Amino acid sequence: MLVLGLVHGGGWQPPRLPPEPPADEPPERRPWSWRLPWRPLAWFAAWCWLMALVPVVSNAVGSLAGFVLLMLAFGLVCWRLERFCRRQYWHGLREYKY
């Protein structure tokens, strides 16, 4: 317990928050716009194309080539999922960095 007496803290200070807008003004709104997510749709189309090619390649070249193509499609799914999870950021934990 003697060790705890050696720690000197400056006290806790709350994180700095952006100033709140005045109550008489309505909140700022962005104009609504909707875009089609092209990248995920292109990725999904490429994955569907690879999955459709698996039986064709398997019959034409051999079972091993079909299996390799199936594993390529599975690896593509894992790679895309890993990239999606890497981009996630927990904005609520930002104040704990202070």
C-alpha cells in the first residue's frame, strides 16, 4: 500500500467536446443523396462469377482445378471480410484516449 502514495495525478479532466448549437437554431442537415455502392456490388458479382465457374472448370479441366478455384473464391470472401472489419472504428471510444 505504500507504493500508492508515490503516484501523483493531476486529477481527472473531462474530454473537450465540440460546442453545442444554440437552442433557437434548427440542427444543420445535409441534403439527402443516395448512391449505389459499386465496390461491394462489383465484388459480389466477381464472387458469383467465380462460383459459377467452379463446376465448369471442374468438368473441363479436372476436380483439382475446380477445388483450387473454389478455394480462390473462399479466399476472396475472407480477404473482403478482413478488409471490411479493418475499416471499422469505434467512435464512442475516442474520449478514452485523453
